[in-house]
Amino acid sequence: MMPNRLKLIRKLSVLFIAIACLTINLKGFTQEKFIVSKGNPIITDKYTADPAAFVYGDSVYLYTGHDVAPKSKNTYEMHDWLCYSSADMVNWKEHKSPLNVKDFAWAKDDAWASQVIERNGKFYWYVATEHAAIRGKSIGVAVADNPRGPFKDALGKALITNDMTTAVDISWDDIDPTVIIDNDGQAYLFWGNQRCYYAKLKENMVELDGPIKTVDVPGFTEAPWVHKHKNWYYLSYASGFPEKIVYAMSKNINGPWIYKGILNEIAGNSNTNHQSIIDFKGKSYFIYHNGAINTDGGSYRRSVCIDYLNYNSDGSLKRIIMTSEGVKKAQ
């Protein structure tokens, strides 16, 4: 009887281990949700804002803020950032939230606009948040080995604090970071509110490599995004309030910048207007937010949308046509 009992115990042990592994795998699986976009906005089960996208491998990774303000509260309330990926711009996978304000020990709150970029196999996430000890907004950097995270604070302190920028006397001018790595390998960080700042980054992506400078463009409010197409650099940004997206062009990332006017008009039911621009599978995309699924009438519950971006023969940008249909599946 004893050998048979031992065999039974061993079989039960193997079964329990298998069940435990299955439970762990299922737990990880439930952290991802599949979304089929029906048009704009592309995500309708929660509020998303301040989109930043980049192409990695055969997929687009989309990082957004997460509006959670209750209807009785007319202010921005955001505590974490969200991550989605897609291989065709229509079928999206929502991953577990890879970053929270609490992951920065020096930060107080406010998971504001951000951007992720890859360099040398690592992924750097530049975020704007409220500093706990230094007055005003600050920019931090998180790092991960995978675009889905998990991300951790790369510095243990802010990269940019409000006392480092003095072009305007406000506490929220250090927001909306965007990063571009030029063809020669030099990385640049742009950011700002009321004044557009920029600075070189060292190759390690977590230190400034020189002084902070300002960009001379008209009507700058916030939300800079820099991209390059052929021989032109493009600086798009939010202007006015409610905000439109305007843009400027240059042959040199250090300027001078030639102002070209409106790119995207006021987005419905949203005072803010925040964009990212990418190329994917032969087409260019303009990713932004509006307030289309917010029935409360405020401007604090936003939703990400995607429409096509097109260039004129001289390199200038055609004005964005905001649609409810959105984009078709990328092939």
C-alpha cells in the first residue's frame, strides 16, 4: 500500500504544480485586453489622453495618459500611464499599466503627457509630473528592457525641475516631454508650456549634454512633438486656448524654424489638443485626443483618435481631417 500511496502523492503534487502554473499564466493573460477599433475614438472603455506612439519591430506602441476625474470634479486627475500595441492600427492589445506616479519616489502626483523612445535595446519613458519637494512640474525618466515594461525610475530624481527653467515665471512650464534621436545619433529633448525648451541628451539618455535653450516659434502653448521626414524637421505644438495644433519646419533641428500655420483644428469637446506623428507600413498617422465620448460637457475626460497625415510636394503638411471613421487596417 505504501508505494501506491507515494505514487498518488507524487501524481497529486505534479497536478497541483500544473494548476499553479496555469493559474499564473492565466493571471498574466487577464492583464491584457484585446480591442478592435470601430473608428474614433479608438478606445472607449476608459478615458485616454496625450498619446505618444512609436514603431518597434512590426508593431506600434501607444502610450497614453489616463483621465479618471469624476464627473463632479472639473480638473485633470491622472495617476498612471497606459500602454497599447497594434500590428495594424485597428486591432489593439491593452497591456497592464507599466508605470505609475508612485514609481517615482520624488514625485507627488499628476501622470501628465509623456513619450517612450528606444535606444540600444532599452526603452526610455520621459514623463511630466508634479515634484514633491521642488515647486512645480518636473520631467522624469523611467527605463525598461521591454516596451511593455515594467518600467522603473532611471535616475531616482527628476531630470528637469522647475528651478532649471526661467524663461517664464510659472510652475508648469516643464511639461510635455518629447525626444528625437537624429540621424547622427544625437538625442534631443523638447518640452515646455508658454515657452518651448530643448536640450541635447547624452548617449545614456538620462543626462543633459549642454545648456537648456529655447525655440523661437509663435503662439507656443504646449505639447511639442518633433519628427523628421526626408530632409525636413517638423515641430508641431499646441497653440492658443482652446488649443489648435500648429507646426513649423526647419532644415536644421536647431532652427531657424519656419512657421507654417494650423495643422489640426480644435478637437471637439476638449480644450487641449495633444499629438504624436508616426510612419507605419507606408502611411503617416496623426494621433491625438478629443472629448467625443465624454457626455459630461467638461474637458477632463479625453479619448485618443487616429487619422491620416499627408505631405504636400514641397514638404509642408496638409491639414488634418478629423474623422469618426478613423483609419483602415494597415497592411
